Amino acid sequence: GVYAVVEFASRDNVVSLLESAAIPGVSHESVVPFKSRLLSLRNHSSVHSPTQQSGLPCQPQTTAPISELIQRLSREESVSIRLIETGVTLFIKGLVADLVDDQINSLTEAYQLTEENSRLRFLVCSLLKDIAAAYFPECTIRPFGSSVNGFGKLGCDLDMFLDLDRFKRNYGSFPHVQTQMKRTNSERHVTQSILSVIGECVDHFGPGCVGVQKILNARCPLVRFAHQPSGFQCDLTANNRYSLRARGKMVAMKSTELLYLYGELDPRVRSLVFTIRCWARAHGVTSSIPGAWITNFALTVMVLFFLQKRTPPIIPKLDYLRDLAGPADESVIEGNDCTFVTDFSKIQLPSNSETLEQLLSDFFEFYATFPFSRMSVNIRKGKEQNKLEVTPLHIQNPFETSLNVSKNVNSSQLDRFVALCQESAWLLQQSENRTPRGVGGDNTPTPWGLATLLLPSQVAGIKGRKKRKREPASERIKSLLESLKNKNEDRKSQDS
């Protein structure tokens, strides 16, 4: 697990190194004409002196467990705590809000990808490109999704896209490819064939690539494998619509660019997304296993929509970004308008000074009372719209507007999400008038602020909501929790 990403000043230096390294001789050379830039080094002296490798500055490449994160957040301290403890209570509410902001920033710092981790992801793409280029010269392999959209956390999968656009423009120079193209008129079959070839190469010749699976009959064919030196789980896809004419990037690539732009417009965007995602994973709202859960992408869109609804808005609606676009920004993919401005200097927004603590609290209040039964979430328009289909949760895909990115979510999961929002809003309301309590008898810090939202929930078992008379949000949330506590106490007394 100890590695180094080394950058050289010129390509000649890399060639010189590879020529001097122990590359297999001609008699043992593989039929794939490539030389990997991934070198494995052995420190023979470490067998006799294991202490020589101690003290290496290795940063963690995965996020800490929730239990450790709760303790870390509970230890957050500042001058504000000492002021409160000495009796200066006039501004308790504002000071505690500042402390919750510190907790949110600490969580973001602990979860977001480091520069080192990001560079490593691009290196893995580059290494895979060396293999693919043996069969498809001038192709490129690009990361997309959470690895590059600014919202990926340490340990997230590496999604890669095999871009054949440049190769296709010059494919006539490769007779073996021309022959393959003429054998079939099915674009999907060609994609499957390409990935099958790449999968075989990765399986037999990819340095450090293990557990290769060719999942070619999926809706979007892919090759899945683990890259041992980096520790990444990798998914490689190709053009889902193969044609001989040059074609634009996948819609997924444009979605990645859009999320990155939103994250760059205001630092609070990423901090809030990381916090909500962590909260959702802690309570099983999201999951790495496919199912009826809300996906990370859908949850991120919900956060963006909430930020568009602030007064004044923190980020603009997509239609506004579309109107600012110039000719160079034009992008239409399979009839879908994926155009938006990429020049940040053109985007002007009114000033919004809301704290992260206020935004987090209002996010839970917003979705605790959102009319999911009638309305859909639409970041292109920046406002609710009447649902066009009968599904519990409707979140419009920002580019493929006819698609609902949350179609998989069932009523039970949506009810749990709403109930958890109600509980979390109430917990944050209580923390506004409380101060951190220090440590307990076992020297364990007492959870407070954001940390309390990550503790096991009292509403995890809720399977549905009963229709009841509308009350003020705070009173409704309070009565919900009190009824849950009473039910738990009744069960304990019956069991005893």
C-alpha cells in the first residue's frame, strides 16, 4: 500500500527510465505492444532492517468509520467554548452555530479527495490508456463522476470512460478495425466487442489489475476490476452509441462538469453536499448496493435545488447558465441540450451570507415539509414542477429531462428520508441553545452539534407516515419524537 506518484520533466526522462528498468526481453514480450509506466520496487534491505520504512508520511486513502468521525467532530474546540464556559452566554446561539460550521468544515476536510488521491486517479486512467491504445490508437481514457466532479470522497470508485472520438476520425488507417465495423450494424454489439477486447488485455497484461469482470450485457456495458497498487475499484465504460462520425461527450461527462462548476461557485456547496451525503450513509438513506435507496447523485441534485431556492439564491438555475453560454459552449448530445457557460467570470450572483449551520438546518426543514406527492425537483428551472409520472420521488435529470433520476426510490424509503429530516431538524434546533458538554467519565467526548445527527436514529424503523393535521414545523417534529420515545418506553416496560 505504499506508493509514489512521480512526475518527470520530459517524456525523454520516462523513456530513459523504462529502457533501464527490468522490462521483459523480446523473447518474453507479450503480444500487446505496450510498456507500462507502473514499476514495482523492492527494498531488500528492509528484510534485515524493518525500521527503515517506519515514519513514511502516508495519508489515508479511505474515510474513517462513522464512529471515529463522531468522536472527531465531538472534540472540535475553539475560543468560543471557553467563552461560553466562563459565563459569556449572551451570544450562545451564534457561537454554537460557528462551532457547527467548524464541524462541517472538519467533516469536509476528512472526506474530500486529496490532491495526491486525485493525481493517482488520473495516473490509473493513463496506465489503462497505454493498454487500450495498443488496439485503438489515439483513444483516451478519462475519469468522470465523483472522482472529478468535486464531490467524491476518499475511497470512492474510479469511473472511467473510453473515448474513441479521435480514433474514429482516423479509423480508416486500421484495416482490422474497418473489417470489424462492417461485420455488424449494432452499435451496442460493437461497444461490447471493444470492451471484451480491453477486458482481456487488462486481465492478462494489466499490471496490478485483478478480479476483472466483463459485464457486457448490462444496460451500459462495462469492465470492472480492482487496481491493487492504488487500491481503487474501477469501472470502465465506452461510447454507448458507437458511430463512425465524431460525436460529443457522454451526458454523464457533462453532468460531471456541471457538478464541478456548481461546487466551484461557492465553497458552502461542497461542504453541505459532503455533510448531507455522510448523514444519509450513516442512516442507510443511501447505499453502495443497488436497490430502492436514494442515490448519491439524486441526493446531490436535491442539495443543489435547495441552494437555488434560498433568498437570495446561492447557486443559479441551469437555464440561467444556459443563457450565458457562448458558441464554444454549445453541446447537444443525442438531442439533449447539454449547453451551459464554462466561463466563471460571466456568472454573477447576489451575495448570500447564510452560515453552514443555518443551511444544514433549513435543508432538513425544507425537505421535511416538501410536497413530494405532487411536485418534482428541477434544477434546470430552479423551482418545483408538477410531477409528470406517478412515482414517490421525482427528480428530473438536468440534461435528459424526460428521465427521473430517482425512479428507483419507493414510498417506504422516501418516508424514512422525510422522517429523518424531521428528526435532524429538531436535533439542530435543540443544539442552538446548548453548548458542548466536554468529555464523559471514560474520557470519550460527548456528541454535540453535527455529531448528534450521525448517531443511530430513533426513527429508523418508521415505515410510513400517518396523515395528520398540519402544525408548525417545530411543534410537529417535537411531537413526532415524543411519540416515538413513548412507544419505546412502553415496549421496554412490556418486555420487563
